[in-house]
Amino acid sequence: MSYQEVHLSALPAPLHVPNAIGRPQYINNRLNQPVHPKKAALQAIELMRIRHQHNIHQVVIPPPYRPSLAPLTRIGFEQDEPVKMLVDLYRHAPELYSQCWLANTGSTAYSMKTCPSTDSGDGRVHILPANRSENLFSSEDAKFYQRLAKHLFSDEGLFAVHNPLPSAAGFCDHGSAQHFRLSPNLGAEGFHLFAFGIGNSEQYWRHGRHGLQAASRIFNLSAHMHHIAGIHPEAIAADVWGIDELTLASGNLLIFHQRGFIDCDLLTSELLRDYPGKSLELLCVSQNDIRLEQALRCNMFTSALHLSQSGHQHLIARDTVEKDPDASRFIEDLVQGNGPIHTLYYHAMDELVGSFGGPGSCSVKLILSEAERKALPKKPWVTEKLLTELDNWVERHFSDEIGIHDLGQAQAIAHNQKALEELLALCGYDNLYEYQR
């Protein structure tokens, strides 16, 4: 049976705000740093093209809707037309006004965890939408991603789409940010590594262990097929959101930073003991070679590592990695000679993901059999034709630059909705957004 990687690859919206917009004095001030949504969308499409050229299968997914106003009625704001709600939100809670616009495409990997049919107890592909319970607005996205997953994975004989985990202490779920999978080849039984937080940092609660244990039970992973490791306290103190910021994993290759896990030597011995095969390749990046802060700053580990059906590894890294002498030297050494990586691309993503994220965090990775791939809808699969249509969609709907005064305008919101509805139709999706229901 033929198994291949499939990526749910995300696009931004015309009102694209990848970083927090700050707390300007007046609502009609410009963004502290204007953003360029047209360039962001073209960077996303170019990333899809790079993958497509290497026969990496992709399905286009739309972004969560912004501004996210649905939660506001639950915290005392009156239900009203969007512009008035935004004005009231800005006046009474400007920090929430900033958050309601934030939609970083680099957080797409945080939207769900997945488990292939080769590993699950019932032989189905499992999809667990992340609750993202640390934030009022991103937690609302769980409903969107669950609807999206049910549309894509509608055959209940092949797929199981679960409810998000409870929004409770210890169960905060960040999807693939806390979880990755290793395997001897794409169709083989895999080994799942989860990572939770330990330490005195006030941020450690968002890496709760209970949620990871719950995911392993939901996927029905046997004891020998998964391990739950601790994230290093220094990483948590450095504001790491997920272990994906300090780990790269694909097939039998695991690259991790020395300050990623609490005890790297112990973790290495346990992985070598439990991994289903003898070909596991472990590469630890020393703190002396690349400092923790340096790796985070250049987004070295949010690169995308892809395993092709032929067994070749392809790496797509942000251009910020190329600009860091130590990080680029380490990565490029892996491509030289008999290194484990066969091809390397650097890709500019400054407008798409802002200061956080990279090619690896802009998509959700699944391992699907041929029958499972055929069970998905046909329209959203990436083809040359669809990529051209997406280019034209961007040309019709995206501005070169937007500032904060552009965001809360009724005309801009209406145009944003029209563009997203056109994207849904282009890719064959039903009414996914809350305002459409």
C-alpha cells in the first residue's frame, strides 16, 4: 500500500495581521509596522509551489476568520454590528482588540494533532483539533478547524475527527507544536514523541502533560509506540510555545537542540530502545554551536523537513536561517556529501509569519494511504491550475499594505468576507465560518 505525506497548507486572508498590533493611542493610527498582505499571500503560494515541485501532496486550507468577535458576547460585550463591536472593544479592552485580529499563518501546525492509520488502535486516521485554550480568540478557532476536518475527512470508516480537549488546566493543546512522529518509512508503524513543560516559569502551564496523555489515549497508541518527554526549563523561560521550535523530525531523522529536552542523553537512549527499527538518526545541536536564543531568533527549527516516497529528505528553511552564519553552516553541512538531507531551499516569509514561525509551522502534516487520499475532496488539492487560480485570487482581493486604520472599516470587513467566500468556493468548501452559519 502506498503511503505519502500530505500537508494541509494554509493561506492568509486579505486582512492579514501576523503580529500583535500593539496599543496605539487612537483607533485610526497606523500599525506600528504596516503589514503587506499581498506579499504574504504570494509567499504562501510560493511555499506551496516549492513543495509541489517535489511531488509533496498538499491540500489548501483557508485561514480562521478575523476579526474574531464571537467570544465577545460571552465576556459582556453587546451583540451588535461588527464595526461598533470593534470600537467598543478598542475603547474598553485595547489589548483584546489587538488579539482579535491576530492570525499568524505560522501557527497553522498548532491547529491539530494527527495520527496515521498505521499507528492507531482502530486502523483509522485520527484528527484531534487543538483547543488553544490559552487565548480567548485562538480557542474559538477550534470549532473552525473541527468543521474543516469533518469536511475533509468525512469518511468515518477511514477517519476519526475528535472533539477538542477540555479547556482546563493541564489540557492546553497546541496541536503539532507538542507532538511529532518518527518511522523507518512512510508506511511503517511509527513512534510518537510528545513534549510537556516543567519549570517555575509562569508559561509552563500551556505545555500541560494531561493533554498529551489524553491525545495518546485518543489515538490508542500502545506503550511502546510513544514517549512523553519534558521540555527544558530554559526553553520555557525563553518563551518557547512548542517543542517544534527546537526540534525537526521526519522519517527516521530527528534533529533537536540541546536545550530542547530536559535530559537529552536519557531521551536518546529511550528513543533508541523503543524506536521500531535500527535506522534512527539522532542529531543534537549543541548549545556551544548554536545558542538557544539564536536558534529561536532565526527560526531554525520551524523549517519544514519532508520525506518523499523515494526516501529522500527535503528541507525548506526561512531565509533568516541563511542569514545566521552558525545556523546556515549547520544546516548546509547536512546536505553535503552523504548527509541525511538531499535538497535545501531558503524561503522568505517575513510578511507571511512575521517574527514567529517558518515553513514547517505553516501546514499540518499527515501520512495517508492511497485509499485515504482518494477519500478526500478533489477540489482543494494543490495543482498547477489551482496555484494559478490562487495567484489571480490574490491579485483581485489583496492590498499591498494595510495599517490599523484599515482594519475596522465596514468596507474592508465586507471585502475580506467576499474574498474568503470566494476562496471557499474555489477550493470546494462548505460554509466554514461562524458568520455564515
